[in-house]
Amino acid sequence: MQHVSAIREPLITGGKTLHDVTQDICYQVEAKPNIRWIGAMSVALFFLGVFFYSVYRTLWYGIGEWGLNKTVGWAWDITNFVWWVGIGHAGTLISAVLLLFRQKWRSSINRAAEAMTIFAVICAAMFPVLHMGRPWLAFYVFPLQNTLGSLWVNFNSPLLWDVFAISTYFTVSLVFWYTGLVPDFATIRDRAKGPIAKFSYSMLSFGWTGSAKAWSRYETVSLILAGVSTPLVLSVHTIVSMDFATSVVPGWHTTIFPPYFVAGAIFSGFAMVLTLMLITRVVFKLEDYITLEHIALMNKIMMVTGSIVGVAYITEFFIAWYSQVEFEQYAFINRATGPYWWAYAAMMTCNVITPQLVWFRRVRYSIVLTFILSIIVNIGMWFERFVIIVTSLHRDYLPSSWAMFSPSIIDIGVFVGTLGLFFTLFLLFAKFFPVINMVEIKSILKYTVDNGPTYTGNHGHSVPATTYSVTPGVPASAPVTYDKHD
Amino acid sequence: MTKRFALGVFEDEDVLLHAIDNVRGAGVKIYDVFSPYPVHGIDDALGIERSRLPIAAFFYGMCGLAFSLWLQIYTLGFDWPMIIGGKPQIALPAFIPVAFELTVFFTCHGMVITFYTITGLYPRFKTPVMDVRSTDDKFVMAIELDENNSSLPKLTQLLRENGASEVNQKEMTKK
């Protein structure tokens, strides 16, 4: 098999046919779970247990179980919230922005990345809800009339914008993801052997048959969803950054927060996509679909966004100096040299220095190095949020209330617990859903081989019939009659 | 209503597209074409009209925008006016984020619900499929047969000439 262009690497290797694609992807869904999956699931379930225990402690005894104090009222919870939301962004970026930009290589990774988005947003949403202390009153954030009178929510508050942004983002991503899954569920349904599988995938596939008109509408829907998701994904992290940027706290009151947070979100999101895809391709033997080329491309995006983040760190310092506001200047000097200098150093090393290694071709195409790098970036981006939140809060205008923050065991438990929640959901997804978008892979397959398309459209007149050789052994005109609804 | 269909099975999308042109050119009405992925150019070949979903999407978006502006202006400006942070009661710039989010929310969900409704997709126990291989690797063209199947030999001939690897028939309940 050859590819069309001499300067482009093939998107799918291994000389796959349409049927091979179905076989390879459906195999994972149809086969019994392997030992590695069971092992990973056990670890994930253990941490899910940690999550439930920590949440129980938080809800039963209250937010006092966390290490928050009168000065640092937002610490790990909001750090984790912003971190998880940021991770979610790469999924939508891959599925929407790269679709609009006609980047065909996204097809191999978009399904898993979108699933990652959904699960990351679920994990993110846990933190603000738990931080309320009384989550059963969470409906207060929605514009419902109060029982005491017609008191409404405050639409001037970025925290309320967050409610709308996150809930819109979650539901839109979910619908986008599910609509993309419907034709693939139909493929699994039509191959299913057992009655349970037949029934469940029939329910999930919504009766999809793949008729031409349905496909036509499906493509329209995908394109419009991508079109509205693109500004949506940028708006969500912009609004998350406004939680900080619209305040007057030195270190938070920064106009570059929206683009800087969006770049950071894509940065950490791609790191997480890389972490997950590197594991998935090995565990499920998908090396032909997620090639080294895919990994290199993701690495490049990670490097570009990482560099944008690096520029943002320097810009913050420059603006603090240039604005001549002494509180701003102090906040940034305190960040780099104060008691949390180690967090700042970790952030700088992980986010600014390490991604620059991607310039080396050898690093870009190395699976082991990419994996290590993606983990480092994830850690670094967590520290970035921690630095922004805690170093700005622990010393602000009033020196008498300066304080330090250290996490409690429950703080750590909730964070590690959400990792368990995330991986439990991801592993379930990887087992029961097709991890790679079969439809999109099939539709790009022809464009990666040398005998590309020949049809150029009938311009109002019929095309002269080409003589096709009749394959021997195939029933010519002996009709096979099936039973109704076989 | 149960009907009999002739099913031409094709292996390749380009062969299918040429076949659609020729079958339609021969004056045969195609009932439907089933494919494992969206075939580009099939809309023109089959004469499927452009979807009006984008218009619907725009309409839903406008509804979302109008609703969000009404909600924010009515609640904060008229129903319970309060001065928050010295801002005016109807602080339009502050209303932009929620207005944007609700526009997207209404566009997306309105359009997707419309898509599922008009395409007839809903969870069901059993799905009748013309040929199960059409969700795997085959392209299937379905042509409705007349009462006593008299058109079958001619159709078989036509489909075979145009590159169908198999011609089958099947009884189905017509939508």
C-alpha cells in the first residue's frame, strides 16, 4: 500500500481494508476483558473507593475536613477543578477545531479524546459541588425563584457564568460524542452474537441503518456541532479564568488570563491525551491506527501551547513591573522566591523547559520519552493552577492575615479519588465502546492508498457503463432470499 | 407495509457512485443506499436535497439568545433589581457570557433533537437492516420490486453490469 503524497506519511498503516478496521476495533468490544484490563480496573476501583470515602468525610463532617483556612479559602479544590476542566479541553479541540481545519489525522484519536473530555468534566464538576459544603442545595445556582421571594441568581458573577459554561460544555460534548458513536454502535450491533449484546447495542445505536439521507444529515449535524463547539471550548476556559481575572486579588487580576488559560488547557489536555493514547495503543494493539506520526503531531501541539504558556508567565512578570503596582510586583516576586518557590520552580521546569525537548525529532518520535514528558506536563499544569491560586491568596493586601496552606489527607483523598473515578470511567468506555471512530477511519482509508477516488460527478448526463469483470464464485443472479427481519 | 427489495451489493464507493448514476439514468428509482460511512458525492448522485438543519440550528440559536437576554434583563432588571458591585442593574456586558452559552446550548440541543426526530432514530429493541454487511464494509443499493417480482431479472442484469458483486432480494417493512 502506498500513500498519495510523497511528503505525507500514511495516516493508517498496515494495509488495512474496510473489514480489517471493523475487525480490529470491534475485537476489543467483543473479546473477554484481558488480564491487564482487569488489573487496571482493580486499581481504578480502589481509588474510586478512596474517592467515596473522602467525599463521605467531606459531606458528613463538612469542609473543615479540608486544609482550607481563613486566608486560603480556595486551594486544592479549585486547583483540581481548573486542572480537570483544562484536561477536558483537548478532546473538544481535537473533535471540533481539527474537524473544521480538515485535519484527517484526528480520526484515530478523537473518540477517546472526547470520552476523556466527558469524564474529565465529570471529575471537575465534583469540586465546586463539594466545595458548596451542602451539595443538596446545588440547585441554588440555577435561576429558579427562591421560596422566600423572587430573589434570583447574580448574572454579574463569573462563578455563575461558570455554572452555565460548564453545564453547556458538558451536555454539548456528551451529545457530540454520542451522535458520533451511533453509527459505530450499529456496526457492533450487526456483528453481535449474544442476545444481551444484540439488545444493548440495538438500544444504543438508535436503529441506525446508514442510509444515504441519514448520512447526509449526520454530516451536517457534525459540522454544525463542531462549529458551535469551537467557540464554546474557548469560552469555557475563558470564563473559568474570569473567576480569577475579574477579582482584585494581586496575581489574579490579569488581563491575559483568558488566552493564557486556554493555551494551558490545550497544553495539559494534549498531555493527557498522549498519556491515555500511548497506553491504549499498547493494551489494545492499535499501533496501526495510532502511529508514531500521530504521536509526533500531538507532541508538536503540546510544544506550541507549552511555549505560549511560557510566554504568558514572562508577560505576567513584565506587566507587574511595567504597571508600577507594588502589590502586583510583590505578588509575583513572592511567587518565585517566597515560601512556595518550590511549586513555582516545579511549574517552570515542567511546563516551560521540558516541552522544549520536543524540538528534537528523537524525543518527538519516542514512545517512552513522550510518555514521561506527558506525565511531567500533567504534573506541571497542576502546579500552575496551584501556584496561581495559593500563592495569590496566601499573601494579599492584609499582612495580618497572611497564612500558609497545607493539604489534609482528605484533600489528597478527594484528588486521588477523582483520578480513580476518571480511570474507572475510561476503562469501562474502552471495554464496551469502540475506542476508535470506525466510521471516520473507513472514510479516510481510500485517501491513504494509491488507487484514490475516480468518481468526479455526473454533470447532468449518465456515465457510460464501465465493463466490470464478474468475480467467479459469487452468485450472479441467483437471488438469496432472507426471512423478514433475520 | 411489507415490500420486496432488490439489493445490489458493491465493494467500492466509486463503483457505487457510477452505478447510482447509471441506474438512475436507466429510469430506475432507487429506494435507498446504505453505506458504512458517508460517501462524498452521494447526495448529488442520488438527488438528495441539501439539509435544512443549518436553518433550524440558526433559529434555535436565536431562541436561546432571546431567552437568555430576557431571563437576565427580567430577573436582575425588573423582578428583583439590586445594585451589585456598583454595576447598573441591566449590565449588558456582564450578560454576554451567559447569553453566549445559552445560545450554544439551544443551538446544539435543538438541532440534535431535530436530527434524531427527522431521521427516525430512537432507542429500539430490534433494528431491521437490509444487509448487515452495510455497516461493515459493503455498500448496498436497495431498489423496490413490483408485485410479482417481474422486474428482478432486468434489475439484476443492470446492477451486475454496473459492478455489483452480488444481487440479493429481501422482504422488508417499508417505512
